[in-house]
Amino acid sequence: MSAATAFEPVTAAEMQSVLSAALQPEFIEVQDDTAAHHGHAGHSGADFGTHFSLHIRARSFTGLSHVQRHRLVYDALRDLMPRGVHALAIKAELPATPVSPSH
């Protein structure tokens, strides 16, 4: 097996598990978008594990800028990224502010 194929591709479930453990989000959705990129320049030809979309809502983002939230996500995924992840679209939000009941 060559060095380029010596890793197991990342799955959406694996990415979600790692992020859930690290950031304890109230909402998380990870989608593997790899199939939508077949035929694009630079695509590895893999069927999964290279392009992902992430929507995450977590209290751990409180007080952080947009860039800092993304850095926190990438830090949590530092062991997965070298396994062939080429692109990660991130929507990182704070939990919704509860609406107070009207009287």
C-alpha cells in the first residue's frame, strides 16, 4: 500500500463523534459532500471522506469570533484532517437565545 493510500478515509459519523466529544454541541450535523466534487480539478477520485459540510451550535463558541470558532473546530479535528480531508465548510453558531414566554 502506498503512503498516499495508507490511511482510512474519514467518515461523517467519525467527524461528528470527535466534534461531539470535544465541543459538546447542542446541535451538530456533518454531511459528506465528496460525491458532489467528482470530476473537479484536484479531486482524488475518492467516493467519500474528502469534502464535508458542518453545522454546529455550541456554548463553547461563546465570546469567540468567527475565525476563533473555526480554529476551535479545526483543532478538535487535527487528527482527522491529514487522512484526506480536502475541504470543510463550517457554520459555527452560538446556541439560540431562549425566548421568554409572554404574559
